Amino acid sequence: MRDIDVVAQGETVTVGANTKMGRMPAFAGLAKATGGLYVEDQQGMTIDEALVKAGLDYDVEAHDAPSVDVLGEDGFHRVSHPGWKMNVARHADGTYTPVGMTKGRYQIVQNAEAYAFAEIILGEGGANVAAAGQYGSPMGSRTYLALMLDPFDVAGDKHQMYVTILNSHDGTTGLEAMLAPIRLSCTNQTTATFGRKALNRISLRHTKSIDGRIEEARSVLGLAARWEENFKKAADILLDTPMTVPQFQQFTERVLWAKPKDPEAKRSNTVHTNRVTDLTALFANASTNEFGRGTRYAAYNAVTEYLDWTAPVRGADSPEVARYTRTLDGTKDGMKALAFHRLLPESARV
């Protein structure tokens, strides 16, 4: 890990990133791409200060969705949106920007309220602010705050634990916390689940009381501790379980992704072949998988690296933003967790 400089919000900050591979954790990459804040090992920064520097210090107001006049063959028609609200951010400089449309009894959770309990994590968990930013369409419809906790390793393979707290103003998600353990040699965002008590994501309650905030903070810290303990035990098992290249190929093309049934479906077969080829190269040859080469641990990391950095991305945003958004939203979490689960011997599965 080396330090590089990135300009964010008009200032230069030090960023810990895998510069050799041009990679950053998803929350850092999005902060960079959207003008948010990313600092590593920042001491003493409060949550409020982070929100101000990232441009998230605004209040969201709900207004009745405006009606529009649509020109038809027989003249103009008024189209209304009964029951819908347009959520608008009111910035400190007096400007307004849209941040989403919601319907029904949706309750706005202000950014400052959503992340207030994280101040307790900074105090109790020894965490530091890692990133704050916004994304989505429209920009600002989704916001996040990432905290850096303590590092850990698997038999010497170093990881850095982060917790990302997500909030939305368009009703797509509630307030939630996501564990983002980053494997430093490849900047993969590790995902695995261990029963109901050690998931990667949990829903949080919106609470204004200090007691409620303390409870939520401790639940997040407890989740991180339980997950880390389970992951290290399971990863040790994967490290002790050999896997050959042919076995890995069979695993990816038959267990994780089914081979297309129609041999004449050229596009599907090409996609499948390319995916297996890319995955096999990561497992057998990539420098990022030198640690644990020839084991199921390397197989899991090859799948995770493929999903984070190699698998094609689609969407209206730039490929960079689309890739980081996909990781932050957890679009590939299910496949990562499935790979981890199926690589473990049946006796070790939870």
C-alpha cells in the first residue's frame, strides 16, 4: 500500500490505495468520482465536519410533486402525481437540488441524523472517518459515510475493516450498515455470511435519543467483531484445502455459473467462456492470488476480484462510477457469499 494524492472538495488529501493496480475501495472511489471526501488515518475529525467537507450538510424537504402539462393530439393535458413527494436538498448557500421522489408514508432521515450515532463508534471503537459522499440518480439520492476500524489478517494476509453507513432520499433503501472488509493485496471487498448473527449488512433504526444511538453503535461494532471471528476461522479452512486449476474451472462453470444449455446460443456461450477464462487466469496466474495459490482461499479471492474489478459493468454512469456503485450497493454480494459458502467443506458451512 502506497499513498497517493487526490483532490477532493478543492483540497488535496492523502489516500491509501492500491496505486499499482489503480484501485480504491468502493466508498473511496465514489467519493473521488463525485467530489466527496476521502481521508485515511484522519485523527479528530467529527462526523459533522466530514459531512460539511463532503457537501452533505444539507436538509431535505418534501414537496408535493409538481404537475406537468403534456401536449397531446387534442391539446394540453394536466398530469399530476397524487401521493408523490419530490424531496429537495436545501443547501447552506440557499440553492436547492432534487434528491428523489417518494410515495406514501416515507420518512425523511436527514444526513446529520442518519450518521449521528457514528460519532459514538468513533469514540468506542477507535474508528476514524474514511469517506463521505453521495451518488445515485439524481446525485444525492443516496449518501454514505465510511468508517475505518482496526485491521486484521488471515495467516498473514492483511485486511482492513471498514463500516459503510448508507442512507437514501429516494426510498430505495432504509438506513443500513454494511461491513466492507478490504483485502489489501487486491483491494477486493470481501463478502461472506455466517448465519443470521454475522451478516454483511444490517438495517438500522432511525433514533434521535442518545441511548438509541449508543445501542445502534454497539450493534454495528458487535457485528464487525462477530463477522471477523467467523471469517478468519473459515478462511483458515479454505487455506488448508487444496484446489487444482481443473477443479476451479469446474467449480466456476458448473457450480457458480451454469453453462448455457443451448450450444447454438453464441452470445451466451461466448460470455460464459470469457468469464471462465478470466476467472481461471486470476486463480492460476494473478499476482494478487500468490498468497494461498492452489487452495480454495485463492479460489474465493479470484471470484471476488473478478466480480469487483473484471466483470463487465453496465449503466448510464461512467464505467468507474458504475463499478463502484455496484460494489457499494451490494449487487454482487450474493454471488460472493455463495462462492464462499460452496467452497467450504459441508461440515464447516453455517
